[in-house]
Amino acid sequence: MEIKVDVGIASISKQGEEVCGDTTRVIETGESTTVILSDGLGSGIKASILSILSTQIAARLLKTNLGLEQVFATIADTLPICRVRDIAYSTLSILKISKDGKAHLIEYDNPSLILIRNNELVPVKKRKRTIAGKDIDEAFFEVEVGDILLLVSDGVINAGVGGLFDLGLGRDRLLENIFKRDLYREEAEELAKKIIGLTEACYLGKPGDDSTSIVVKPRKLRSVTVLTGPPEDRKLDREVVKRFLDFKDSEKIICGGATGNMVAREMDSEIETSLEYIDSSVPPVASIEGIDLVTEGILTLNKSFEMLNHVAEGGKLEDSADGATALSRRLLKADMIRFIMGRAVNPAHEELMQSLQLKPRPEIVGKMVKQLRKMGKNVDIEVY
């Protein structure tokens, strides 16, 4: 089974420093996801520069399809050594997970990776190696859907040392907190934030070191199928609806009143339309048994496209249940998206589209496909 991984990252800087000396990087390809964590020696700007150097070199080499061993060897030859402490100026952890679930880990002077499966700690068998004169820990293992993999810098493990805890928070207390608070149920990003929140609390709000938490959660691929517009030839209605319904492992979304009526008719079902305007600029949603989301067509698609652009520019979706936000949220969460678009034209909509300066269905769907592909989604489109 092909898997996808969600990655959540959160950090805090040492008290009094404007930048964090830890640097992270996530590299996605069609075949794998690689997560990099580097902790620069000390804190502040100098530590940040050193950790950035390590992650930048790793990222560039990984994009050339070099193996992790070669990547680490290159970085090890590049990293300067502190003459006073006789240690490298930055640490490094590299975790690569392929879409078939095979994982390769290299750790150099960072806290060990934590693997949680079925709410229990699972030991990861590692071997010690020397690469380019550096002693590292290496592991080859397999991950499963539902696993939680944690990579943290030593600021997390040492949180509260000499204060709340003689020897710091440590792995055991961190895990105890995760299990007692059921944090393993959280999404990757939220869990990463809560681990850093715990870390800051252990430092009593005055972090004694840069601290970073990376949470990796493997999951099944998410698929969405969007049907919008009846086919140009009405004789194809049944075929198009059957095609839409045949995608069993996919969320099903309908955009368009006429499209919804067509599907309800072919399914011998009823369509129920809400009268509640959650957002005055977006028509209400409807419902058909067995369909995950039913929205209006042109207005909703145009509004959703605006939202996708906003997110692509660094913005966030509002916490709303209107049709356009619901559509955008599902598209952004999906890995694979399929549009099934009919070319039938409703003459009654043409004057409305001109007055509101809306893009017609083929144009707005084409723009959405292009934007979603830019955002790393695998998108197909079928036209009838």
C-alpha cells in the first residue's frame, strides 16, 4: 500500500535570542519524503548559520538522488570542528521515508528518533558506523500507517534541567506526557506544537536552549473526486454519474445545482438544499446520501480558487463551514484530486457571470487544476 506522510514542525529560541539555532527542512518527491534536523552549536545567529549550512547542503544533494550515506559524508567533510570541545559545529538527523513505507535514518549527535506504534514505544534497531570520520547511528526499518515518529533537538530532552527536573524532561517524561494526554491522537502539526509547549513550560517560560520538535505521521493517500457540470450530451448523464460513483476510495464532491440534480436522479435519491447562508458571498450547501459534499457551482468554484491562491501565498483558511471553504479544505488535504467536468452551458448563468466578473466553469476549473498542481497535488481532469 502506498503511503503519504504528514510532517509537523515547531520550535522556540533560547531566551534572549531572536533566531533559533535549530534548522529543519522537508524534501518531497514523488517517491519519498525526507526530513532533516540540524542543531547548531551554541545559540543565536552563529548557531543558526551553522545548522542552515548543514541542511542546505543535504537538501541540494538529496535533490540529485544521492543516497543518505553519500549526503552525510559530504556534510561531514564540510562541517568545521570546535577546537575547544572537539565536536562538530552542528548535529544532523536525516530521515527518509519512501512511499512503500521503507525508512532510512542517519543520526549524528542528536537525540534518538522515537517511534510510537499502537500507542506503544517501538525500539528501532540501529547500528553504529563511521562515515567520513564521524561516528553515526544508522537504521533501516519500515513504518506503518498510524505510526508516530518524533525527532527532537536536545533542547527538548534537556528542558527544565536543574529546575523542574534534575536531568531535564528526558525521553521517558516526554512519552509519559504524550500518552497521558492522548496527544498521539493529534495531527502532526498540532502534536509538534504541544511538545514545544510542554518544553517551554518545563523551562518556566524562559527557554535555556533552542528547541525543535518534528512529528512525522504516515497515513493512507487521500483522494478527492469533484464532479462539476452535466455533460454536453445528456445521453452521457448516466455514464458520467457511474464514472463518478465508481471511485470507491475517494471523497466525492459535487459542485453545481444542475449537477447535483443529475446525480440525485441517476442515484434515485433526493437532494436537500440548506437555506442557511454561512457566508453571504457563498450559496448554501446541499446534501445527497452517499456524497461527501454538495455545493453550488460557479460562485463556489470562483471563491474556492481565491482561497487556494490565498493559501499558496502563505495565508490560512478561515474556520468556516460555507461551501467554498469546505471545498478548499478538502482539496488542500487531498494528495490525489480528480475533476470530472461536463461542458453543458446554462444560458441563465451567462449574464450573472458577466455582472459578477466570474470565470466560466472550464476556465476556473483549469485555473484550479494549475494552482493545485503547483501546490504539489496530483491532479487529473476528465471532460465530457
